Amino acid sequence: MYSAVRTHDYDYPESEMDERESLYFDTISLAESEAAAAAAAHRKSISQSRNTIYHSAVDLAGDEGGVGGGGGRLRLGGGAAAEHAALAWQPGYRQSTALEHLNGGGGGDHTDAAIAAQMIALQNGRNHLPTGIGVTGDGGQGGGDDETYRRFDDGKRSVDFVLAYNGETQLEEHRRKCEIFEANLQREGLQLEHNKVQRVHFIKIHAPAEVLYRYAEILKIKVPLKPIPGQDQIFAESAHEFKTCFSRMCKSLFSSVQLNTALFPEREPRIHLEFSRNYLELYDTEHPNFLDASTRYSIINFILQRQRFVEGEETADNLGIEKLVQDGVYTCAYTLHDKDDRDRLLKEWANISKWKNLQPLDQIKDYFGAKVALYFAWLGFYTQMLIPISVFGVLCFLYGFITWNSDPISRDICDDNGTIMCPQCDRSCDYWRLNETCTSSKFNYLIDNNMTVVFAFSMAIWAVVYLEFWKRYSAGLVHRWGLTGFTHHVEHPRPQYLARISRTKRLAGKAYEQDQAGKRTILDPDVPFWSFKFLPNFTSYSIMVLFICISVIAIAGIIIYRMAQRASHSILGSENSMTFKVMILPMTAGIIDLIVISLLDMVYSSLAVKLTNYEYCRTQTEYDESLTIKNYVFQFVNYYSSLFYIAFLKGKFVGYPAKYNRVLGFRQEECNPGGCLMELCMQLVIIMAGKQAVNAIVEMLIPYLMRTFKELSYRHGWYKSHQDQRLVPYNQFTEDYNLLPAENNSLYVEYLEMVVQFGFITLFSLAFPLAPLLALLNNVIEVRLDAIKMLRFLRRPVGMRARDIGVWHSIMTVVTRIAVASSAMIIAFSTNLIPKIVYAASMGDPELNNYLNFTLAVFNTKDFQVQPLLGGSQHVNETVCRYTEFRNSPEDPHPYKRPMIYWKILTGRLAFIVIYQNIITMLQGILRWAVPDVSGRLLKRIKRENFLLREHIIEYEKQHAMKLVQTELNGQQKSEGELRQRNNETVIRSRDEATSFV
């Protein structure tokens, strides 16, 4: 009807209307007596207003007076029309046709009837209201009866994947590539359906069971079997082993943190086997974990990545959906969120109020795939393991408060009134009194006391225990999910890798094989390391080293800034200069350091991806590991270099007043008389807490703003070519289109944030025992924020298989070993432990009454190389000052040289490092040996399951062979019977003929 009156290019042709759209416009046409021209006018008016009515639907649904009468926002007439329109918004209500509602309108005019018809069409096209990103106002329980919300138009086939492209501006070349690509998808057995009623056109993809079965066998996917004889005994014994009195007591004690079994029921254990169509009868196809959604999506994604989109000479560079999206042929390709499952996860998992509850890992695995589920399992396990070390850190910190007044160093500093300290810069600094550092020395004691070594020792043991128990815990998860034995060796080559080979002249000939029929087959040739891989790898890691040098230079610049600020502040003068030196200057330097670190991080992160793309990474796992190593090595230097400087270098090579060591003419920084551990603590808190705050803002605020902007742009048409064109109501694939894309390496950022945090607490937490507590508080929220981000702001990622967290475990193992040496050196050189022990043993003063004087050397002011300009200072006539060093006095025959006590202390420090590191390393080795990667119970269960599985398959093959033999025998007997019957008939016929002849 409308083809005759179309006046605009943006009008929908009848060929592009689905059944509901056609009904919608036909209803409007029937509502108008002046058919053609008036219908066109109504159609244009409603086309301009349908987005407005769509947004008004939310208010209309909750407004009791909004329908009927005259008090509503929309005048719908009276009587049955208003009643039907009101019922249309009730959950569970389904109308048969829009025309029935229109005919019951009574006295309403045609305009009101048209609006009512549009609202009815809107309700038929959507099953819930957009009160959130895929979340209904009633928790997702209402309006779930629309069968086409995330299905094909037939209401039966599910939409497993979606391709989107701009239907208005598509080039002819792009259109041809789409046709070829989609035809290849259909040849693979995938079913496609187009949706062209909007500016953005969508292609819905469904994978039938035969396609899933075929590729599940190719990809060696393990699926659950039907119950087999003997498995109940194995499961019962395993359950009995774990259901001890202690476990039952713990479960009852922590019942408040358990999952809601009504929403997340506990699944029965099953035995898994690699899928094979020959054994289809053995698999439990009705099991919820049999080819779940994440597995289906991964299979379809595998197909999409390997389909060509050109004719003629085809190369590896002309295949794959990623290449099409990169070239702009398709705007995106994504999987769909499931409304019911997402609402359930949003309610019970991605919810800050559920911070103390356990995570539904099985459901997360089904929804996002094993790779994402393992990340959340690891993060939850790491967070739980932080609880005991956080409690111990709090106890160590409280010990410092309890014994605050017993510290002889801070007590002597605060009670001292006569000790004059040497200036801390050359000409512009004045002498200062030792008791000015009273407050900082007291705070320093909170982290430098007798419990410091105990806490460092406990942290080293905790790190190994955490890593070893995670391997045991993850092994159980992986076995439960049917991924035991999965390795990256079964992965197929990346399409980008094959494309790179095809573009290389020396390898292009090895990349293909042509048969006699002329068909070309892509091969996976060996790529020599020295002739091909060496140069890209060398270039990547050379640039990484360059950025590491830039990071070190930036840290050096901040150190020089601190030196210069210390001198310039003394020129300006301050009534509270010591507070500036001890507190304000380190804090400002730490904030500047955090800003520089964040900027370098942003630049290098994007560069690392390009460098990794330049390499020959065969599989996705190799690609991820290469990217991870390059990034983490840089981040290690970027985040920890300033902390290592304070811990190991600051105040260690200053020199003495007669001969200071200088950098660019500036004197090196000195530690205050209490030591540098206090400043290390401040720098750690600033960088660690600041990084966590910055990451939280970047991860949540930016995706929220981007999603909001995209959604508003999509709804209101801010970037459309026609101002009066409006979109039809949402469905699942249009909702997900507005979300941010989920990248293949999206988990890298999440892992990096947590592993850097792990480095903070293992390498430097002895300088701040509350660091594990800060990490615990952050991670409790981080788990839920990551869940919210993935469910609300990101498109559903393609599920990927994994059996562990990959190279991140190896990185944390290396960090743990570095932490042992780091802790030993910090204790030896940055705390007062060794000097106190040597002093007490050498001077016979276990109470340390004269220890402060023992650590301060004497300097004669006439020996200054550069005399300070004191002006009107009260210290003009000072002849002697003190400084923190172990050196001889001016009256000694060897003035300002190292005394014997210094060498004793140095020997004690080196001996402590050797002894501490060897003891800790030995204990860690014992723990690694005593805690196997897979528990003995699980190993025994795996062996018994494999035995049962082999016996079951042997019995199945035997029965199958017997059936074949029986079938053949039956066939032979039947053939013999038919032959005898034919012979008998022939004899009888011959007798009859003979009789007739006679």
C-alpha cells in the first residue's frame, strides 16, 4: 500500500518489513478513511514520533492514570481501547492482533487509534521495558513471553551470533564481500536471517546441531556423558572424603556467604569425554553443560574466523570476520547476552551488596567461558587468601602502637634538646635540631620494630602457600568443567598468523598446496626462528628496553626534582621546614610519580599490541603470552623503580659534609635519623592506592560514559543522515549493539592490575603491614565491579577454553622469588635491626640507651668545603654538627674514615641477607614439594574415571559390533529364506506347467 506514496529514501520498503512491522503500518492505514495521502501523512508523523512514544512507554507502564480518560500523557480514547492499551503493558499479556484493539476503541479518533496501534506494535516487538541495560524493573521476571526477542522470526531458532553493518552507506565492494562471506557461512551449515528495518542492518546467525557436532569433534571439545556403571561409587566416595566434620562445621558457620541454591543449584558431577559423532548415543545431550552457550559461540566464532570473502585467487589474508570488521565491511560481530541468565547474575553476583557471597563459578563458566571464569575464580581465591595475612598485618601494626613508648630511638630524639644537625644542602640550608623529627621517628617505629622481620618472613611463606594452593584449587575446577588435559597445542593457528605467512614471499609457496582438481589448501608451514622470527622479536624487546630506559629517566628526573626542591625551599624559608622535608615533599613527589607512571603506561600499552602484531605468534595463547611478558616487564620497572630507589639507594651513598656525592651538582637525598622506611611506606601507599583508584575510575566511569553516549546517539539519531528518521523498538541484538566491544585480550588489563598489586604487597609490604588489608578491601569491590562491567557495559565475549591462568602464574612465581631477596635487603639496609644487634653485642647495652648517639657522627664546621650562608640564623657560631653516618670524629688520627664498627655492621647485614634468603628459599622449596599441583584424591578419581570410561567404550564397541554381526546374519538368513521361497515357487510353477501340458 505504501509503495505508491513513498516520498522519502528513508521510508521502509515492504520487502524490508517483518510481520509485525507490516501489521503495524497496515493497521494505521485501515484507521484512516482517506486511504493513500492521509496514510502517508500519518506514516510520516508516526515515523517522527515513534522514538518519543517508545521512551514514553516506560512512564506509561507505571502511570495508573496514563491510559484512558483525559489525564494521561497520551489520549487513547475511551472504553475498550483504553482498557486494551492498559492491559498491553501488563506482564504476561499477549494480544493476538493490533486490529482487535483498534476495533474496540469506540469513539476515539483516528490519530488516537494510530498511536494506540503503534504502542501495541511496540509491545509485540519487545518483551520488556528498557529500565536498564537488559534489566527489567522487576528483576527480569516480567514480560518473558516474546519468542522473537532474541530468536529468528519463526520464534524457534535462537540467535547465536550477530553481524551488523550500515545499510545506508554500504559500498558496492563491501556488499559483494558480504554476499560471498554469507554464502560461505551457509555452505558451512549456518542459518542466516536478515533484519533490515533499521539504519543498522543485522544478520542473525543460528548454528544447527549438526554443525555444532561436526566442529565440536574437530575442536576436541569435551562434553558430559550419560551416567555409566560405577561412576556413582566414585562420586559417593569423593563426596564422603570431603564431607568431614570440619567441613560441615565450616559450611554451617559460613552459611551466610553461600550461594542461593534456588537460583544456582549445585550440579551433579559427570564424566567428560571428547565429542565424537560415532559415540553420540553415549553423551548426555540434555545436560545443561552439554554444548552450553559459550561453547556454541566459540564454535561459531571459529567458523567466522576462517571463511573467505573474495572470489578468484584466495589467500589467507582474505578470510575471517576480524578482517572484515577491520576493513569496515561489517561494523561489528558479537554474541548476545541472555536476559534471564544475565538478570540472575546481576542480582546475585554483579552486585556490590553481595560482596561477601561466594561466586557462581559454574554459571560464570557457562555464560562467559572457562577463560573468564578462571579469572574470576583466581581473583576470588586470591582475595580470600589475603584475609589471614591482612589480619596478621593488622596485628603487627597494632604491636607498634602498643609498644610505641618503648622505642629508645624515638624517645631519645624527642627528649633531645641540644643536638644540632648539619645542613641538608650546601649554601642555603640552615642547621636544624634533631628533636624536630620527633613525630616522624615515632611513626617510623610503627613499621620498623621487632615484628618487621616476622611479618616479612610470614609474607614470603604466604606467597608460596597461596600459589601452590591455587594450583590445587584450579585443578579441581578444570576437572569439573571437563578441561583436564586441554593444552594450547590443540589450538588452531590464528588467521592473522596465516595471513602474515601468505604475505611473506619465502613462505607463501609453503603456505598452500594445490591438488589435481586445482583446489588450494592452506598449510601451517614451519617458520624458522633466525631468518623470520628473530628480527620481529628483537625489535619488540628492543623497543621495550627503550621504554624501560625512558621510565628510569623519568624516575631519575623526579629524584632530581626532589633534590632541587629541597634546596629551593630552603631559600624561600618556612617556619615548619622539617614537616616539608619529611612529609610534604615525599607526598608531592609520589603524586608526580603516579602521574608519570600512568602516562607511560597508557603509551606503552597501545604500543605493545602493535609490536606483538608484528611477531609470528602462531596461536592465540602464544600471542597473549608474548603481549603479557612485554607489558609486565615494563610495568615492573615503571611501577616499582621509585620504590626500589627509596629502599636500596636513597641515603646509602650520600658521603659526608666534607665530601658529599653529587648528581648534576645537587647533593643526594638523605634519610631522616629514623631511616627511609617511613618514606617508602608513604610512596607505597600513594602509588598503590592511587593506582587502584585510577583503575576503578577508568574501568567503570569511562565505559559507562561511552555506553551512555552511544545509546543516546542511537536512540535520538544524533549522528544519522536524516533528522526525521527514527528507529524501531529495541530487541536483544540492538541493545547489545550499543555496548562496548569485548576484546580478545580484555582480561589482560584485569590480570595486570591484580598482579602488580601482588608485587606491591610481596615486595614492599614490610614497609607498610596494612598493605594486604588495602588490597583485600580493594579486591572485594573489584570482583563485583569487574562483574558489573562485563554484564552491563561490554558485549558478551566469545567463550574460550583454558586450563589455568597462563603465564601469570609463572610471573607471580618469579615475583615471589624476587620478593625474598628484596625483603632481605630492605631489612638489612633500610631498617635498624642489624645496627641494633651489633651495637648491643659490641657495647654491652641491651637496652639501647646510647644507641642514638652511636648512629650520629661528629663534624667540625670549619671543614665545610662550601660554607653555608646563614645570615641572621641563631646557629651562626656553631662549631660542631652531627650527621647520620658511621665515621670517625675530627680528632681521630684518621678523621672521617670508616671505623671498625661500620665494617662489623656491613658484615652483619650481608650475613643476614645470605641466611634469611637461604632459610626462606629452603622453606619455600619444602612447601612446593609438600603441596602437589593436583591433590592425591583428584588424581585417584581421574584414574578411576579414565578406567571406567575405557571399559564403557570397549563395552559399547563390543555391543555395536554384535549388532552389526546380528544385522548381517539376519540379512543373510532373510536372503536365504527368500531364495528358498523363490526356488519353491519355481518348482511348483514347473509342476503346474507339466500337468497342464500332459
